[in-house]
Amino acid sequence: AKRNGRNRYELFRPELEAVSRLRRQMEIDLRRALHRGELQMHYQPIIEKAGCRISGYEALIRWQHPTRGPVPPMEFIPLAEETGLIHELGTRALNLACQEAATWTNGETVAVNLSPVQFKNSELVKTVALALEDAGLPAHRLELEITESVLLANTEGNIRTLQALKDLGVRISLDDFGTGYSSLSYLRSFPFDKIKIDRSFVRDMGESREAMAIIRAITGLSSSLLIEITAEGVETEEQFRQLQQEGCSHFQGYLFGRPVAAEHRMQEIGVHEIG
Ligand code: C2E
Ligand code: CA
Ligand code: CA
Ligand code: CA
């Protein structure tokens, strides 16, 4: 057994080292990316039910690595969170998005994702206020998307921070709704302006009664709580039609438009395009 243990140790160590070397390299690369401007924001339209107008855009970060090509946010956001780089990255994303939105002439909103780790920074409210001021963007045109995990750790402190953000005049959305634990109870802990139904429910609603039931529970609740509902990941006209019927107020997904660089931003949506 002892021998076996030793063999195992020797077998695993080089692999672990390789993994941590890769991580360290990625961290170095990400730090460099921040300073060399390899990070960019893309914008995906959010469609309003009434009149199929574009009411705003979600800002989604993109990293074009000089040799590896595009790195998906699901790969580098967790790394940024673990290394603390998320504070700088998050501030950068926020500033870029606010500056871009300030150039939009139809008063569209811009939605920016906040990592739960950013709530550990006591300067968060100041950072947001400064981003708005620097960009000259009215606060009501900024939406901050948070996930349920923000309400799990340091609950009271984070709710105070959310309230302070709301007092600035920005809107607060609850993102990826339905994927966490005791989801519905979170709606009582803070007056969210908007709920975003996670893409997985939209994807499954055609085949799964459970997914549909959850969507109904959310839309039912929202009408009594006066919260807007965005359905994410809308890819088909059938999904769009059903979600409209269920009372969703906003829609986002490839059916309407993919996230694109600011210069390619889709500014209008033709009704004919979406049936
Ligand atoms: P999210 O906030 O849930 O963003 C929505 C994701 O769904 C985006 O992926 C978007 O490209 C994708 N999506 C939109 N419509 C459709 C559709 O119709 N079908 C499918 N299959 N996918 C769709 P993306 O851009 O890869 O971002 C992944 C996640 O990375 C985001 O999920 C968010 O959690 C995180 N993220 C992205 N940008 C930022 C950022 O600036 N800051 C932070 N903290 N997180 C970010
Ligand atoms: Ca989001
Ligand atoms: Ca989401
Ligand atoms: Ca998601």
C-alpha cells in the first residue's frame, strides 16, 4: 500500500505541476491583456416585447489572446476571480461599457455583469459612481447583473451595497435565475428591477414540464412583484412565442442577435426578421 501510494504521488505530481504552470502562465497573460488592451466588450441586444424594440444591450467581455485566439469568459473569469484580477478587469469592463453606452442616441440601457468577488471591494459603489460620471452616462441607463451567490455570502453587507448602488439610480438585475438553491426567497431580500431567466430553462422548455413550470412560477411572481423578466438564450421563434405568452417582458438570444463588437452593434430589429 505504501509503495502504491508513492507511485501514485510520483504519477500525479508532474501533472499537477503542469496544470499549475498553465494557470500561472494564464495569469501572466491575463495581467498583460489588461495592460495591453486585449480585452474588449461585445454587445448583445435585449428586445422589449412592446413593439419589438431594442431596449438595451448586455455587455459581454471578450479576450483575444495573441497566440491562443479567443479565450471564452467561462475560462478566464474564474481565474480572474481566484487571483483578484477581477477587480481591475471588472472596473475596466464597467468603464468601457459606460463609455460606449454614452454614445448611443436612443437612450438604450447597458447591462454589465458583476462578479460576486467584486462585492468584497469596499470601493465598488464608488467605482460605479465614477464610471457613470466619467462617461457622462445617466445612472438609469446602467443595469448591473448579479447572481444569487451575491446573496449567499456576507448577505447583509452585500444587500447594503446593492441598496447603495440602487440609490445611485442604477438598476439591479438578478442573473441566471433558477440555477441556484432557494431562488424564490431571494426575491424578498432585495427589490430587484429585473430577473433574467437562465438560458437552460429556455432551452428545455419545449421538452421539460419542470422547465416550463419554473418559467411560469417566475413570470407569475414577477407580475405581482412588478419585476421585469428577461428570457435569455432565445434561439427559436417557437420559444419566443411561448415566452411572450408566459408574460416575459424582455428577450435576449441568438434569434435576435449575437454579441458583437460595438462597431457592429445592431441598432434596429425588423419585425419581419423574427416572424
Ligand atoms: P451570462 O451573464 O449568463 O451571459 C449570457 C451568455 O449567454 C453569454 O455567453 C452569451 O454570449 C450567451 N448567449 C446569449 N444568447 C445566447 C443564445 O441564444 N444561445 C446560446 N447558446 N448562448 C447565448 P458569454 O459571452 O460566453 O459569457 C459567459 C459568461 O461569462 C456570462 O454569462 C457571465 O457570467 C460571464 N461574463 C461575461 N462577461 C463578463 C464580464 O464582463 N464580467 C463578469 N464578471 N462576467 C462576465
Ligand atoms: Ca449576464
Ligand atoms: Ca445569464
Ligand atoms: Ca449564464
